Amino acid sequence: MSHALIVAEVRQGQFEERNLDSIGFCSLLAKQAVLLAPVGGYAIEERVVDTVVRVAVEEALFLNPLNVIRIIGREFETRGKPDVIVFTSSSSGSELAAYTAGHFNLPIITDVSGFDKERFLFYKSYYSDKIFGEFRPAAGGPYVVTVRSGSFKEHALEKPAAASVETMDGLALAEGRAFMGYVEEEKGEIDITKADFLLSVGRGIGSKDEIPAYEALAELLKAVISGSRPVIDKQWLPKARQVGTSGKTVKPKVYLAMAISGAFQHIAGMKDSDCIIAVNKNAEAPIFQHAHYGIVGDANKLRDKFREILKG
């Protein structure tokens, strides 16, 4: 049977939205999709895959690589080897993918962000989307893939009929290297994921000394200030204000990006905003490829001009 095997990511009892990228990727491949997920009371998008296999293990044990290879091995015995095994590109998904590829001696392509169906080429980017690599797996499969968050979600289309649901139990589970738990980030006073208007700043503003002026502009705009990872790493803003794959995914009505170049990690966290306005002095900055409106200029000078206009 020609099919794709998806290993779901479940976090604290929730079916992660990034799984839709794995499902969308398989839709592009035009493969029958089989989704492996631990048992639990969470809802799975069961109508966007063909088969859901509920594995009778707790979430913590499902995150143990020793158990994942046993679960996949059981799938090989039940349904035969798939053409492709798909994981998310999260920290846990990447670990499980690497362990699976190593154990079964399979080729692996990590952090895939694009696919050319006609040439059967997989793409991944380097240096903030400045260079793209092309990969083609060896014929015959199976091979392992991790998919970048935000790259294929729109292809996860609903199927007309509900998925068949199966149960996998009776597994001999490994107790070693058990997943211990999650470390929760400190909650900020403002949740940027709830904001309708985000004014986001990048390293290009120059220094922490510029932050108060941007906070003043945000107040005039009735916006919430946020930042890219370099801004957070430099401690110009608290971690709770970070937008991107290692921060928060946001979908405001307006996203005003000031002096942000547009690394793919940041783009993945804000590209679904209703209206993206980018200000950057580099006309070739990647963020302009995703912006609805763009201004080429010095962000700090434009900030001061905006404040002058808004103050009347």
C-alpha cells in the first residue's frame, strides 16, 4: 500500500496546530495519510487524514524515542512500510525523526519548507531564506521528513468522509529515558497572541535605548509592542514579547514590523496576520516578500515622523 505515515505532535494533551503542516505536506504528495497519535481526550482533525491510529500510550511515553521506533515498527508489520514518515520540525519532532532514521537506516530530509511535485524536489532554506537547497530522496523509500511550521498548513484540506480510527495496544514499552515534563515560560503581563495591533521591532533599531520611543509610538497607535528573536536575546524586550517559531505565533489584524529583516523563523510566527506593514532600510529584506505594504527607509526616523503626525 502506498501511504504516508505521520507521527503527530501532542503537547500537554493538545493536538498541536503544526501537525496540519505534516498533513498538508502529505496532501501535496497525494498519499494516503495514516496519523499516529497517543490516546487522549483531545480532538484530532480526523477528516483531513485517511486513518487515525490511536496508540495506547501516555503522552510522556509517546515522546520517548525508544517507544516511537517500536510503534513505527508495529505499523510496518500491520500496514507495510510507508513511502514516507513525516514529523514536525519542532525540538521533539526533530529528535524523534533523527532517532527513527538512524534506527531503521533511512535517509532523512529535515526542515522541509517547499515541494515541487512535477520534479519531485524538496526544498529547505539557509541563511534566512537567502539560499534554497534542493533534495530528492532515493527511489523506493521509505524516507524520513521533518516539515517546517507554517509551510504546508493551507494544503491540509478536509476530506469528504471521516477517517477510519484504529487502536494500537499491547506494546512492550521502554521506561528508560522517560519524558519528565514541560518547563513553562514565565507569563508576561500582556499576551501578544491576543493583540489586534502589534508593533514589532527588530535588531535594526540599533539599541535598547530606542525601545522607549517605540513604546510611546505603540501607545499612540493603541498597539502592543513585540520583537524578533535578536531583540529578545539582547534583552531589549522580555521573552513573552517574542514573535517567531521559538516565541509566539500571532495573527493580529495589523502587524507593523520595524527594522525586522524577516528570517524564516520570524515569518512563520506572523505571516498569517491580516495586514503586514514592513519598514526596513534594506530594499532586499526578505520581509518585503510577505508584506502587504512596505516602506524602504530608516525605521527610527519614520518612527519619529509617525509620532509627530499622530500627536498632531
